[in-house]
Amino acid sequence: MSLNNLGDRQRELDQSGQAMASYQEALDFLWPFFEARPAVFQRKATYMLRDVLVSRQALGLALTPEFEERLARLSSARPEP
């Protein structure tokens, strides 16, 4: 979660582009773990997807097909018991 925390600090400093890059890097790192064990990593993946989404919207960037696929994958995952 350190990259996600870095993104939070960058956002607080109005470094929106850098924050989005940090959030995206954090999500890219976590995603293979989420794919392997969705129930275990669903909560963290949700937070990270949200942060990337908010950052992209703040910068006026469209969602990528990969991001949309990840949103769909997350919404179909079963929650942790």
C-alpha cells in the first residue's frame, strides 16, 4: 500500500498527475494477487481502483479498456467471507 499512500500525499500537494501514476502503479502491482485470490485482495483492489478512477476523472482522462475490464472483474468477485 505504500504507493497508494504516496498517491494520497501527492494528491494533498495538488500533484494530480503524479498521484494518478502512483495509484496506477500500486494497482498494477496488486492486480495479479487479486486475480489469484480475489476474496483476499478485494478490499484493497476496490480502494485502489477508486483512487485511480477519481484521479483520472480529476485530470479529465478517459477510462482505458483495461481499467474497465478491471472494474468488471472486481464487481464480479465474491466478497471475503
